[in-house]
Amino acid sequence: MSENTFTPALGRFTPTRFYDSVVAVTRERLWRALAAMYVAPRPGDVIVDVGGGTGSPAVLPARVEPGARIVGLDPRPRRARGGAARPAPPGLRWVRRWGSPSRAHTSASGHATSEIIPPGDKSPYFYLMILCRNYGIYRYMRKAFALLLGLTIPLAPLTPVAAATPPAPAPSAAISWTPCPEDATTECGTLAVPVDWNRPTGRKFNVGVARHRAADPAARIGTLVLGPGGPGGSGVDLVLASSQIFGPDLVRRFDIVGLDPRGTNRSNPVVCSTDLLLQSPDPLLKNQAEFDRARAYNRRLRADCRARTGPVFDHVDSLSTTADLDAFRAALGEEKLSFWGGSYGTLLGQQYADRYPRRVRAFVLDSTIDHTFDTRSFLDDESRGAQDLFNEFVAWCERDENCLQHDGDVRTLWKGLMARADRGELGTPGQPDVPLTPFLLSWTALDYFYVPDAWRSFSELLADLDAGRPSAQRLPTPLAATGSQDVTPNPFQILCEDYRLPVRDYREYSNHLRRLEKIAPDLRYSSLAAFSVFACLGEPDTIPNPQRPISARTDVPVLVVNSLHDPATVYPWAVNVTRQLGHSGRLLTYEGWGHIVYGRSPCATGAIEAYLISRTLPARGARCPAVPPNTGARNLNLQQLVSPLITRPGWTSTF
């Protein structure tokens, strides 16, 4: 194989050796042009994007159809310095770039075949490369490339570059729409998708979907997808309530659609034994023996959930749901989608835009999760957010007479309740035999902080707990006390397949907890983050959708929206996600409190609707002022539907 012959890449590809001294931007543009002009695509090809320098890791597309070619340049898998070579995904073998005949070009087994793609012996690039290689005129390469690309790219057929988006799934049979049982004005149906998108012709299951047609067909813009949070929220339920919770202009001009993410609700939910869930150890582990028992319990629980859920259990990651969403798009016959996702649903929006950037019309990420944090940063960020909201609640009590502790010291009252919970002396109102542990008390506070309009209710609950009397306010309740069935949904498995959050041993676990008490001296930790790490203890090292930054480059920037004081998806995550998006991202800051911004202020809601309808972006650095909590509001709100308040599995907690 000569040095002027280019081989296809299984994943990201990089330039040949003599371009190593060229800056990455010039190199990327050159190879984009080469791919555009000389790679002849076929239907079903996966044309991977251009990487940076020769040290770029080889990264395969997440889903590959059987028989598809994976077309690219320079396929050699990179070896980390001092580490082992990157393994190929199941069913695929790496194609070597340079080598002797004994290491000749091999094809991927079973799933895809790769082919050598020469650039064309008579092309101007061929002669330019020979010239640069033989005469070493590297200092002229950058100018020559810029000039040549400027002259030729406008004439080049650029369709192959657009094909960097993975191919659309084959259109499935039309969804059989019927009136939803809950609301006849909304249509419901199911979409058959593969259990494992790596085996798209294999076993399938049904995903629940819903559609509310545009009220004014003549003014219809397109399809707006609603992405639910949780994990565990329902896209179908969001669509059913869309006419009550979204503005009339959106309802009038969009077909509003949604799906229940795989592993939830109407889409083969992950279910587990209720009795086994109620045996969950307290997440505040005290020694190595308890740590080992917790890992063993998690293994037993996963085995039970897998047996009761079926094969979907191992494929409930958000990247698989992203493929489901694109299959839904194809079934709807839409070329592009608009999207509003809240909370955990923003990960679906991020990964869809990352994987299918040319299918993005206008995407809103409301209360944004970050897909780059590790165990420590996850715990620290969330605990800072939880403590920040406690501080904001204390400040509200000091200035607002609606707080029952307005004339007292709410922080001292809280410390006393936590001390009683530590001693086992704090009972659940109305169920004195059920102790309210420090962990559940902290989680209760975090739940109330999601919704500023509930701060008055939280103030009443604190007064009832302090007096030891029954309370009308919401508290975590064991499922066994609610007459539940033998099995209970457990959507935490989704998070454990989207995030690798390892903890080696009890020593590391206890170090985390001690550090968090300094970050959050009142709440002690974010109970949501602490339980997430606890729930994923013992998860296999290899998960379907591990953390990685997004690199979506969309025609219209993605709108990222976040509260400055959010207890669940903290503001720094929104800043980081916007930074990852670069020119394809725009951040709108709501200076108020709570989780989910849409509907909280006329400023933020108007900006979101203007973007979705006309793709008008707010100015860079735009901020919307805070709206004081409406402590008398007790109606259904968007946050409760988008991101249901989740306690530890085996317990229920709802407004």
C-alpha cells in the first residue's frame, strides 16, 4: 500500500504523516474537501467526520446498520501513551493504515465492510501532496491549501460531507394512530424499534408515542418534540398536557409529539421487585462491610430487574433513545425536528443534535444536564447547588412573611431536625413508626426546592416536624404503605448506563461524604447525587453511553436555558454545555430559582417561544430577571411533568 493511497476509517480519521506539521484547522478543511470530492457515497454509507491531529482517538459511530460501509481516511486505532490499544467494538475489527502485505486491509466482520478510497491519481491534491512531501515546503502548505480550498470547495459536490450524519433508519410501517384513552384530542400509538440498535434486524419492542396536531394547519411550522426528564419522565404525558402547559402559539403552529424513553412508562419500563427495592441499604454507608453489602445488593437488584424487564434492560441508555427518536422522525416523515427538552431530557436533545446535526431545526435545552462530569465533580456540583437553594430559602424566609419561620431562625430549626433524625427520634408525620432518616429529610428539602412556589408548604412542613404533629404536606412514603403492586419501576438504570460513576471502596466513598459536608453544611450533600452514585455502585466498567463532550455543529445554534439557582441541573452545567457547543450554542440565564425555566417568567418563556417559532436567538449574555415565588400556587406545573420528583426506589414522593 503506497503512501498516497487512503484507507477507510472505522471511526474518526486523521491526516497522513507528512501533514503532521500543518495546523489542525487547515488539515481538517483539506480532508473535508478530499472526502467531499473523492469519496463516492452509496445509500446507507456512514461517512465519518474529520479529526484533528494524528493523536486523535478513533471513535466509531454509535450505531451501524448491517452491511453499511464505514468510509473515512486513516483508520489506525490510537494507543494511549503507556496504555493498551483501544479495543474495537463487538463484531468489528480495526483496519490498519500502513503495513506489510501480512497486515493487509481487512473488512469488519458481520456488521460492515470497508473499502479503500483513493483520492484520484490525476487530482490537483495528488500532485500537491507529492510536491509537499518530496520538497518539504511545509511553510507554504497552509497558504497553498487555503488558496486551493477557496477555489475548489465552492465547485465541489458537498453532499458527502452533509452525509456525516448517520443514515436515516429505514422508514418503518406507519404508526397506527388512535385517540388516546386519556384525551381523545391527542393521538397515541406505538413504534417498533430494535432492542439493540447494533442489531437492527434483531428483536424489537414497542415505544409509546403521542401526537397533538397543530391547531391551525395552515400556520403549521413543523413538529415539536418534547423531551421528558427524570430519568423516568413521560414524553406521552407531556404531549397529553401540552395544551395546558405550553403557550397557545406553540400549540397552534406545531404538531407536538413525544415518546416515552425506552425503559420507562409505555416503553418497556424497567421494573423490579418491590420487596427487594424496600431492602435497599441506607446510602450513608459506615464501613467497608456495609460498602461490600451495598455492592452485592446492587448486583442482586440488577439481576432481578433484568429478569423482570427483559433484554431491553441492558439497552436503556439515552443514546439508544436518540436512535429511537430518529426512527420516530422517519416514521412521521419529517426532514427536521424542533425540540424542547427539560432536565434529563436535555441529554436526549444534546446527543440527537450531536449525532444528527442536519436534522436540527431549533433545539431548546431547558435546565441542562452535563455529560462530562466524573464522580467527584458530579457530587460536588450538585451539593453546591443544593446548599445554594437552602441559602436562598433562608433568605426568602427572612424577607417574606409567608414563611412561618419569618421571625425565627430557620437554619437553627433545620439543624435541630437533622440532629433528631441522626438520633432516630424524628418520626414521619402520621406514621410515627416510620423513622425519617437524615438522608430522607435532606431529600425532602431538595424536592421542595425544585418549585419555589412550594416554599410556603416546606415552611409548614418544618413547623409540623418540629412540633411532632401530623402534616398535610408531602413527605416520602414507603411504597408498601401505598398498596403498591409486586413490581415497581426503577428508572435509575438509565442513569447508570449513561454515566460511569465509579467508587473503588469505602475509603473513597467516605472521603466523598466528608468533603460534601463542608460544601453543603446544612443539607450535608445533594441527596439526588449521593443516591445516584450509590445506585450505580458495582455497575460494569463498560457501559453503553459513557460521558463525553458534545461536538454538535448545527445550522441554527441550540438554545441553552437555565435558572441561576437550580437544585438539580446546576447553572455551571449550562455554562459548560454552551461552551462545548461553541458557535452552535447560545445561553439564556434566568436569574431566579427552581428547576425548569419555561413558564417561570414572561421574559424567559417569550424568548424560548420566539426561538422555536422564528428561530430568533436572544442576544449573547441575555439574562431574564427573577420572578418572586407565588406561594399560593398549587396547580399542576410543567416541572412536575417534565422531571418527576424521584426518591429512592421503593418510596414515592409527589406533590
